[in-house]
Amino acid sequence: MGNSFGSLLLFGATGDLSQRMLLPSLYGLHADGLVPPDLAIFGTARSPHDDDSFRKLAAEALEKFVPADRLNDAAVASFLPRLRYVPVDVTKDEDFARLADAVRPVAADKGLAIFLSTAPDFFAPTIAGLKGAGLTGDKVRLALEKPLGHSLASSREVNDAVLDAFTEEQTFRIDHYLGKETVQNLLVLRFGNLMFEPLWNNKGVDYVQITIGETVGLEGRAGYYDGSGALRDMVQNHMLQLLAIVAMEPPARFDATAIRNEKVKVLTALRPIVASARDDTVTGQYSAGVAGGTGAPGYLDELGHASDTETFVAIRAHVDNWRWAGVPFYLRTGKRLPVRTSEIVIQFKGVPHSIFKDRGGRLHRNRLVIKLQPEELIRMLVMAKVPGLDREGIDLREVPLDLSLTSAFAASRRRIAYERLLLDLLEGDPTLFVRRDEVEAQWQWIDGIRKGWAMNQVTPKAYPAGTWGPAAAIALTERDGVHWND
């Protein structure tokens, strides 16, 4: 296990994220023997549970969210005794003192990893309470779930509060997309295969598309989402992290410092979008329509009051450096879109001269498609000749070369992203976590776009639920002769 810590403290342990992701992930690590046999897991929230009722809640969560073929009665029976519970109101010092009495005897010897899965407004008081109760120090690590603020200024406030009790080396900021197998495979695809590197620049790449599409609406998140919107909720974190990995220079080593240094260079090279906000961005808000074959209400119908929050955003971005000068990066994300998808498309340039055109052969440019969800797939679209005698011409067709990670690694269990991240937190590996300067570079770019929207009076355009956003989003790319990869 190396430097693995032997105790974990979950704030927000009775919440939705804990039940859907964290507890199932911890169970998966336990069932596979990947965590220390004596790992103690403390849950805390305001809910008045005790050990027994929290274990019952956890058992119900496992039954609901873990696939049946992965549930093992013996593994569940040995996992649940790891769980303990201490109710805490983060505004009360006496609750933290009681929490410290329960946790300190275990954490003092084993080291303590703390996971904050609470509303961001509770980060600062929670960290202050932990410090006051003596639950900080060299043998403690802190993980924070997003969002880390809603602007550059507020993110600095959160990070300053963290820095008051924890060093940067002790701080693990989570973007769960970085725990996805396909995102990690993107690093291997780029830096483990010689054939891509000579073309992975403005000499070989025409443009890049990154799409994260959701079919759902608010899903009970109205309070958070209406104060956030698609730009803050998706672009600021997930999409900019994907862009950084696609565009980064080869790091000197596969370690946290080298990889995150290269990502920061990309994020700080993003061309600001302020005065050009009207030309380089499109915002939308879904209206009533048809999604999944059934009628779907509009955003304002679900929300219950007027709002100009965007539920869709499309952006034409540029990375102003030598590798990517002149290559547009198109970002698109939204709610109530036709399909649930996360994918990256690398569109390569065409061959400089076609020897087939005089024989009627039509070439398509090569395209690399990296699908993150719902399926994990890497697809290379290449040209091939259709079988036949071709006496009067040559028939060419675009064909896919597919690497299905599900099929290629059928014997390996597909893991929840949080399994990877929780294990790395316990073992102290920050490679797949976000450094403070990354967060601040992302927020600086996002704040510029929002300033541009205000200056240019950019407001969301309506699009029917179940469509790919406003018509202006299509026009955004067609100006460059580009069509979205729908």
C-alpha cells in the first residue's frame, strides 16, 4: 500500500453523492482487497444517525446502486463494520470536539483522509472546525468536491480557507472526470503511441470538438444550478480539464507535478473571450419539447420562476501557443439534449494531394473520436477501398477502426471514477487531482466570458428540449466550415 492512510472521514455521508458514488466505490475497493484491511471509515452529516442506522443506510445504498453481479453477501458483511457515524453540525465547536474524540484514536496512528462532499458554503466553517478540534496536521489529507467557488475571487476565498489549515501538498481537489478510464487512456493514447505525436499540432489537426451532453433537466438541483448555469457547472471544470489534456505538451515524467505543470500552461494560453463573446459563444435555455420519446417541460416550467440562466453553451476557443496557433477548439454542453454523451473529436487535415480524384475516389479526412460515456470507445476513421473490380473508377469509403475498452478488457471490471480517486487519496497520489493554479486559471477564463456576456448583452436563446441547442450554435461552427459531430 505504500503511504496509504488507514482512516477516512466523509462529510456529507448521508447525501446523494455519498450514496450513489462514494459508498459503492469504497465497497468496490474493499471487495477487491485494495484498501488496508483495518481501514476505518467515519461518516458525518447533520442527520442524527448512529453506527447501526448509518450502516443500514449504506446497505440500502449498495443494494440500490451496485450492480447485482458485483454484490457479494460476504463482502458486504465484512464491509459494513468498517463504517462508523458521528453527527456534526459544522457551526458547533462541541460537535467537532466530539468528532475528534471518535476519530483521533484511530487517525493518530493510521493517518486521516478527509473528503468534503458538502455545499461549498460549508467548506470554510468545516475546515475551521477541523483545525480547532486538532484534526489537521502532517498526517491528514483533505479532498474537496466541486464547485470550488463561483468566480476567481470566491475560489481564492475557498483556497485561502484551505491553506489556513492544509498545505497544497495535502489538498486534493476533485474533478471526477479525471478518474474516468477513458480520460486516463487519453494520456496513454497521446504519449504511448508514436504515430499520433507528429500530427498532434496545427500542422496535422484542423479542429477539436469537445461535447458533454445531458438528457436530463434539473433533477432536484434547481437551487444550485440556477445560480451556476452550464458555463460554471460544466465548462469551468470538466471541459477545460479535457481541453488541457488534449492540448498539453508531453510531460517529462508521469507524475503529478510534471502533468499539472503542462496543463497549467494550456489553461493560461487560452485566448480571453471578452469583447468577442457575441461572436465566439452561444448560450441557450431549453423550452418544452420531446426528450426520450416523451414530453419534457421547459427550464422555466421546472424552475417555477423567471431566469436568464443558461442551460446550454457553445464556445469557439483558441490556445495561443506554437502547437495550436490557428486551431479552433469547439466546446459544447447542455441539458435536455438528444443523447447523453461525452466525447472528444480530433479532426485531422486532409492529405496534401489526392491521387484518386481522377478515378472518382472521394477522400474524407481522418478523424479520431474518443467517447467517454455512456460507452468507452476510441474510434479512428480512415479511408479504405470498397471491394470490387472498379473498372471505371475507384470506390472509397470511410471505415472505423474501433478500440472498445469494454470489449478489449472484458476480463477487467469497469470501475466507478471515484474508486480511482478515493484510492489515490488514501495513497497520497495527486496526479488525477486539480492544483490551485489550475483552478484559478480556469476561473479567470470563465470570468472573462461572463464579463463579455454582460458587456455584449448576450442572453440565452430558447431551444426545444430534445434538440442540439439553439440554431446559432450550429452557425457558430459553420462559419468555419465545420459541422458538429452529432
